[in-house]
Amino acid sequence: QVQLVESGGGSVQAGGSLRLSCTASGFTFDDSDMNWYRQLPENNCELVSSINRDGSLYYADFVKGRSTISKGNTMNTAYLQMDSLKSEDTAQYYCVALAWGFNYWGQGTQVTVS
């Protein structure tokens, strides 16, 4: 059974930092693409960042230069370090794993920037 558990969200002031974590189980972590999506208060859902099985990285323009995605392979955990947070980063952040051709979603973690 695939499980993704996010943590690390919270409330911070603008300019602050958070590190989101996603602990995965139930699939081969090294063979998966790991993604972070966010759902904005107005319900728009957008891809934030990806780290793919081949090691390639993707950052949306709105976080480029402010975020770093990584994998801790020994712990089956993906991370999203977010710095210089802005109020418009306020959203529910979801970890999404692409494994066996399917997208698996975590339950999300809320980030609020004031």
C-alpha cells in the first residue's frame, strides 16, 4: 500500500523558511518521480517542483531561486526547502509520487505566510 506522509508546514512570516518533508512507503522510492504540488486558497492547483528518477529537477518560475527539492534515499523521504517565503506561497502543499504509471497523493500540509 502506497503511503505518502507530509510534514513541515506551518505559519511563518514573509521572508521566512520552511522545509517540507514527504515520507514514502509501499513503492520503490528510487524508481519514482517525486513532485510537490500546491493548492491555493482560490482552489488552483499547480506543480511547484519535481525530482525525477533520473535526477533531473524542475522548479516552477514562482519558486525558482527560492526553493530546493531533494531526496533522502536512505530514508525514503523527499524534501522541499522553501526560503524567502511570500504571502502568495500560502497554500496546501501535497507530495505526489509517480510510480508504476500512477500518481499517488499525500494528505497535504498547510503553509501559511503572513
